[in-house]
Amino acid sequence: MYSHKSIDTLFMKTLFVAIVLIISICSIAQDMQQYLSETKSMVKQKKYAEANGRYIWFQNHSLESSPSMSGVRLSYALSDWKFLAELYPPAFDSIKAMRDNKTKLLLQNNASVQLFGDVAALNKLIFETEKTVTLFENIRNADKDKARKCWFYARKSLFKYKRYDLIKYYVGDPVSDFQVIKEQRNMMLKVSSTKTESMKKYLDDSFVENSLDLINYSIAMHDLESAKKIRAEAMLIVNDYRLRDLKLNTISSKNKSY
């Protein structure tokens, strides 16, 4: 048996290692933030080719040392890269080349499904979200289990193009799915480090859009009861005109079967 002293010593050593690890992770994340800041400065200095190479490296390698940059990588970093592409056409070619390469990898059986998130973000960046839908459909035809794992990343594009023929396999009860969306919003509000009005507006807009997706899906499935229930509960959270003005009827999908 361990003595109290040895247990305390072991605890202190474990705590020390944990603190060092946390400091190390924070330091690496700061390094990556500095990397992006320096890259933006290069764009201002018109060092376009060098900046493009750095954005390519960031997308391919930043998560190896700093997994916490996953959100920044597919949001702010991509937006900055797109800004460069508007000034420097070869950067746009690089974006498309990365998208095409990752698309090919995804169609291989051993490719990580996390690549789908990358492809979906790149397609959205260059306004080609229809290709996300096509890719998802191709994956589903080849491997339904893999498609289920990609669903999270494909969801927004599938709803955008009203692909209810595919969505119905992944959304069981729309009301239950709405509860998940509601909890996600609440969680994001709690953990957000920037609880500004703009952040709340972003989360509210996202919540309303996701709610509308489920309402329109319910209407298409001739489930008016779920559509009404989702709208009523959503409006208690965000009283948005898009929810108020929505006409709840089944006319648009009356003659269409999914």
C-alpha cells in the first residue's frame, strides 16, 4: 500500500505534468494565432505567394500540433485565405486544388470522415455547396455507414438544397432533433468566451435557420403537428420574423413524395 506521503507526492507530480501540458497547449495555440497574424501581415505587404503557401500549410498541418485550432482553421483562417484569393488568383486555384484532393481521398475506403468537414467548408467558401451534396450522395451509395458519419458535416448543404429524400434517413423525429439544436445553442452561450451582442446574434441566427430547416422538412414530410410545435417553441427562445411569417401549410409538398 502507498503511504499518504507517497500518494501526495504522486498527486503533485501528476498535477505538475498537467499544468505543464496545459501551458504547452496554450503556448502552441498562441503560436498558431501569431502564425496567422504574420500571414495576414504578409498579404498587406503584398507577399502573396508566400502568404498562400503559409495558408496551405496551416490547413494541412496546424492540427498536428494544435488541435484546439480546429474551429479557427475552418472559419477565420479560411476567410483570410479567401481574401487573399480575391487579390491573388493562384490562391483560388490552391483552394480548389485542396478541395479536389480531399474529395478524392474521401472516396477512398480508408479516408478519415473528418475530411468531409474540410471539403464542406471549402465548398462553402467558394460557393459550390452543391458539390457537398453530390459527394455525400456518392459516399452514401458506396458506404452507408460512412455516410452516417459524414451526415453532421453534410447537414446544412442537404437542407439548403431540400434533399429530403436523403435527410429522412438521418432525421428521425424532427422535434427531438430540434431539442438537440436548442441544447447546442444553450451550451454555446454558456461556454463562449466572447459573450458579446454580435456573438449572441450569430448564435440566434444559426438557431433560427436550423429551426426553419426542421420546420420545412416537417412540412415536406406532411407532419404539420411537428412543424407547429417546433415553431412555437423556437419563437419562445428567439422571436424572429422568419418564424412568425412562415406559412405553415403542405401546399408546396402536396404532390411530392419522399
